[in-house]
Amino acid sequence: MCGRYANTRSPAELSQLFEAADETPGWTPRYNIAPTTSAPVVRVSRSRGERVLNLARWGLLPPWAKDPRQGARMINARSETVATSRAFAHAFASRRALVPVDGWYEWRPLPEGGKQAYFLTSRDGSPLVMAGIWTRWGPERWLTFAVLTTAALGPLATVHDRMPLLLPPQRWHDWLHRPGPDPALLAATPASLVANVEIRPVGPAVGNVRNDGPDLITPVASPRSSPTPTLF
């Protein structure tokens, strides 16, 4: 967790939502964003002194990484250890990002074998925002990022024991601007935001990274062993 997600909003929508200057040439909204893929993130540009919307490669590459393929193993940072991790601590202290998504995918093993894919998305169609961290790497100064994860809450724990650290709008500013590795920034996702997340069973096509399109998030019949939502 989280290993695949969708972001189908246009650069214009995202730059307006986050009051960020758009620097995403060539971005095409996607329904199946996988590790090492470039996707929009919102960060604060020190040179411009404002929020910017950039394309960044999913899979954080710390300065000491020798091979860009290492990023595929650094797509997620645990919120419990991000402030002390050799790979992630510096980025958490000074380089944070907002990662906008329509939702993310999880796969749950079925008792009879195989796995059921789920798309976790907002019930009201509003964007979800994952807490991210970023860095630059190599001579090309690649922009790379990772998503913070935390223990899954409420019904989401029936699908996976981890979930992205989701940030409500009132926490966006502090996440981007508050200096230092302040533990308060890692406060749990509000219950109201978790309650607004739909657990939607979807077809198996999302398992192939070459597949894309709105059919990937189309609901399918729930399997008999689908998660039963629990109440707060």
C-alpha cells in the first residue's frame, strides 16, 4: 500500500484547486498510475516563492541512490518512521508535497483464491490529497516523490492494514509550509474524511500497468467475500 492510483483531473483544475502555478507540460490524466510513473504533485518552489504544480517520478530517490531503479522500492514512507528514516527524513523535514488523486487501488486476497481489486475514492467526487515528500536526484535533477502511509482506519482496514495519510484542506498549508520534522504534521486522517471514502470493487484489468481508461474504475458486482464496512 499504496501501489497504484488514479488522477484524472486536468492541470488547469489542479492548479486552480491548489492555487499553484502550473508547470506540468505534457501531463495527460491517467487512471492507472504505477511506481516510476510521473504524476502531478504540489510543492513550494523556493526560487519562485510560491506553490507550483510539477510532474514528479513516483519513487523517491535519495541523493545517495546509485540507480534510478531503486525508486521503485521507495514509493511509500511509513509515517511512524519517516522523521528518522535515512531515506526519507531530510525530505520530510524540508520538502513536502501534496499528491492529488481521484483514489487509489488495493487488492484483497479471496478465500477461494485470487484477489479482488478495489478502488478507494471519495463518495462525493471530491479529490483526495495524499501527504507526500519529494527530492531531486542525479545530474538531470529528477523530481521524485513518495507517499506517506499510516495504519488503516475504520472500514478501510477491511481491505488493507495500511492507507495513505490523507490530508483535509485545512491541513494543506501546514504540510507544505510548517518548518522542521514536526510530529504534529503526522496527525491521523480525520474520521470524517475516512467515512467519505467509498470501497468500490473493480475489475482485474487494473492489475496490468499497460491498461488505462475509465473502465478501470467502473464498479463490478461485489464478491461474496467483499469487505463489510465497520462503523466508527
